[in-house]
Amino acid sequence: RLPLFVTEFGTVTYTGDGAVDTASSTAWLDLLDRLKISYANWTYSDASEGSAAFRPGTCAGGSYAGTAVLTDSGNFMRNRIRTPDNFPTS
């Protein structure tokens, strides 16, 4: 009965770079959703690394609409957030 919140996690390796590890990221998010634990993804930026949500230069441009500005990690998280949890509420 303790409140829990995962303050940050990534979809790539511990270095913050590389390709999205879809299998591990999905397993992790499924666990958090099943346990009703809220979370925040790292990194909501346009850094030149695999973990960044936005493509480099996006933040300076001022337009965040659509999926064209998102990296693979950003698109993965966007799709996940837009998908309802299908776990029992009890």
C-alpha cells in the first residue's frame, strides 16, 4: 500500500543510445501497468541519442505536432501511451 512512481526509465541500453529494445521495454511497461505503477520516460529531449523522444533540432524549431518529429523511442512511447491498459482493475 505504498505509493510508487518510476521516476525515469529508458527504451534503449543503459548508455542512453542504441536501438529501441522493444521486447524489454514492452515487458517493463506491462509490469508497471499490471501493478498500477506510474512512470516517466527518459529522455524527453532532442539529444542525438537513441533514448531521445524527439529528432535532433526539434526543440529549436518549436513545432512538436505529428509523429515526424519523433525518434523510434518517441514513437514507441507515444504508441504505448495511446494504447489502453488491458489489465484487470481488481
